[in-house]
Amino acid sequence: RRCGFLSPLCFGSVRECVVLSALLPLSPVYSSAFLGVCSLPGCRFKDVRRNLQKDIDELKSYGIQDVFVLCTKGELLKYRVPNLIDAYQECGICVHHYPIPDGDAPDITTCCTILEELRSCLESNRKTIIHCYGGLGRSCLIAACLLLQLSDVVTPQQAIDSLRDLRGSRAIQTIKQYNFIHDFRENVAAHLATQDTVQRSVSR
């Protein structure tokens, strides 16, 4: 479902936010959850000229409470929104900043931390968005991993295809991101096994 309030026709601001709630497994916990993916608010780069305050006002008017920012600080400077995180916080939006280089994927520990915080937001019925620069690569990677974590029946390719259906064929942009999603469950299992081993050795 495309989120009309974030379309190019509304204030010319945050474009094509996609609500991912429809992808979430049907369960009492997530039945009313709101999760969206969008491009970088306030971006001013090349032919893109958006107004940060208007974008944030728009997000606030629709009740966005949490935002996961995956851009690096260098990107925020490049795209002329160096004070984005402060601007979110001043407006009462809770910021979860996990910088991931453009085209890259997070390490599995960071990914698990992001997903844990995302699930906490959804379980608390907090309206949440994820964004990187274009809302296609890193943001869709995290969204795909969330789908894999929430439903054992969803395959990695189904998760990728679902995001591409919603965000277009450019979603999940690099081989590294594609492989990360396909290896996600195996890497999470290895990560948890390592944690368990460490905890047992500490408790001895």
C-alpha cells in the first residue's frame, strides 16, 4: 500500500512512503502495527529540493513516533541535512540511528539490535518509519530481515520480492545486500549460538 500522505503531490516532500504493515504476519501483537519506508526527508541534492521542516511537520501530523535512520553522518552532510537527528528529537520523534554505508549491509549483531528495537516499537503500536537515502537499499534490507524474523514460512526471495513489489525493482540494490538477506537466518542462528556459548562460559 502506498501511503498517500507522503506522495509527491502532498507538499512535494517525503516521496513514496510505503506502508509495510500489510506484510506483517497476522497476529494479535502486530495486527495494528504501522511500519513505513521512505527516502531521506529534507534532502537537497542534485535535482531534489525538499524542505526539512515541512517533511518533519508532515511526519508529525500523521503521528510518526519513531524513525530509524540508516544514513551515515557523512551522507547527512552530503545531502544537506546535517542537523536531521537533532530536528527529529526537537519535534519529539524518537531517533534510532544506525549508520550503514550506502550499498552495504550491517554486521549481524547490529542487524539484530535494529530488529529488536523495531519489534519493540511495533509491539507498542508506535508508528515507525525506516529511511536511508533513497529508501531502497539499506531500508528494504532491514524490512526484509524483519519479515524473515517474524514469519518462518517466508523465504528470503519472497521477502525480497515483496519489497520490490512495494518499492519497485531497484529495492535491495547490491549483491552484498541480496546475499545478506539470503544468509540472514543462518547467520542469526550462528550469532545466537556464539552468544549462548559466551554466556555459559561466563557463568561457570
